[in-house]
Amino acid sequence: MIKHKIVNNIGIITLADKKNLNVLNQNFMDELNKRFDEFIENDLIKLIIIDSEGRAFSAGGDMRYLYYEILQKKISPKDFFNSEYELLKRYHNSKKPIISFISGIVMGGGIGITIDSDIRVVDETTNWSMPEARIGFIPDIGIGYYFSKMEKHIGLYYSLLGESIDGSDLTRLNLAEHFIENKYFKNAKEDLKKLNIENDSRYEIIKKSNEILNKYRSKLEKSKIEEKEEDLLKYFNKDSLEEIFDELDKDKNKNEFAKLTLLELNKRCPVSLQIIFLKYFAGKNWDREETINYDLKLIEYCYKTGNMIEGLRAFFIDKDNLPKWSPDNIYKVDKDEIKKILAF
């Protein structure tokens, strides 16, 4: 599932379960933990590169594993998610620089693996999304730290809807450092392997790596965010989730964006949507590690409401795509209960 090798002073970890889109089950996470720790402890290694094989960097957590091995057995998912979060904290605090080459589908835990890399490289195939509200979850892995730094209309739209972001817009949003066409990935990695970094500081290694990657940088594609910025400002620059829904509902018969967006939001878990909205504002006061810690509390809350297991049942098990959310709309959600968890 995971390939690993050392070239000169560089440790390379490759997610290689391409048949299963590199989904993250417990065994996969354990192996990733092991390889990462080995590379951190190996004094020969000065730089870590993470890449993947296949059409997905990682499609995120293994939802069928979560459903059958944990939730169906009435086991709290806290330990499952905590093992992933502890790995993410180690990435965040890594004493060795990390470069991630992110191509294809990258969702959920796959984003978690890469988001704290010192250098994030994306391409024209990168399809980045956090669609957790569709299945009764929330965007976790500490990604709220980054959503809360975005302008309100952008951060709320992408965290609530879970719409995909391409490589060019990731770069514009400072969620990636380099946009490089996929056909140049191999050459860029080969040049990195030739670096003489044995006696370099962390800062010098990052500087040299950026200099190499800068040679391969491609022109950014047309921004999809800019294309709909007017609509995002009109409907998502609000101070309550109810205002967003009301404004979309008011315009649904005269604005195609409003009509389609309201249709999509009504498919999302109402509890998840209220958590995401409130967390955007509360998260402005958290650092990265605090965000991850709050995510664990909020994931456990999603589990206790029953919406997590219902979302997985509807979309991954029975596949009827008809979840029965509790409650069934955003106006019935107990926001005070959520605010207590957020200390907000």
C-alpha cells in the first residue's frame, strides 16, 4: 500500500494503493505512521517527499471500514480519528521539511496528510475537496484553521458545500506553493533528488527546493472562484446560516446559482452545516493544533447525534442517497449546544 525509499538525503513516501484510491484505513495509517517515524529518526534523511500513484492522491478515510469495524459495533470513532490526528500533529511539528506532490483526487484525510507540508505542489489534475457535510461529518483534520483565514464568502462556501477546488485556485488561496503541469512532476522530483543538502539547515533545504520547483512553475488556469465571486459575496457574506438559506430561497426562481446552491445545501446534514458555520468564526481564535483538538470533540458530537452513521449508511452502504437527518432542517438545530463545545 505504501512504497518507501531513500535517495541521497531524501526519504520518499509513495501512497500506492491506487486500486482503492489510496483510502486511509487503520492499517494504511499505521504503515504511514511507521514510515514517517523511521524517516524522522534516520539522521541520513534531511528532506521528506510524499507523493502518490494512480488517479487519486488519496480519497480520504475508508468509510466502509469506519462503518463496519467501528460504528456498527457501537464503538466511538474517537480513537480512529485520534490516531489520524496525532499523525497530522507530527507532520505539523516535523523537524524535517516535507514536500507533497498532490495530483488527482485529494479529500479528507488525504488533505490532512499534505496540508502542513512546507511545500505543496499541485497540478492541473488536482481535485481538492472537503465534502463531509454530505455524509453527516464536518471538514476535520484541522482544515478549519485554513478556512477561517479565508474571506468569509469563500471560506463559508467551500466548507459548507464541499465543492472541489482545482490546483490553480489552491495556489491563489495559499493552500499550495507551486502549480506545475503534471508532465513536469517527474523531472522536478528527479532534480530534487540531486540536491546536495547533507549539511544544510532546514531553511536552506526549503530555499533550495523552492528554487528548483520555481523552474517548473506553470501559468495558472482561469479562476473558477473569480467566475462566481459576485454570487458568493451576495449569498455567503452573512452572519448566520439562516440568512444564507433565506437569501438563496428568495432568489431561487430568478438566479440559477441560488437555485442550484440551495438544492445542494438542502442535501447536507443540518447539524453539520450549523457546526461548520459557527466553527468558521470560532476558529479565527485557534491555532492549528487547537483546531485539530476541537475537531475531535465535534466529530464525537456528530457521532452522538446519529447523523454520522446515517450518512455512511445512505451513501456508502445502502447507497440509496436518502439520509434521514436529525433534525431535518437547519432551523431546528440546537446552536447553543454546539456553541458550548466550541466555547464560543
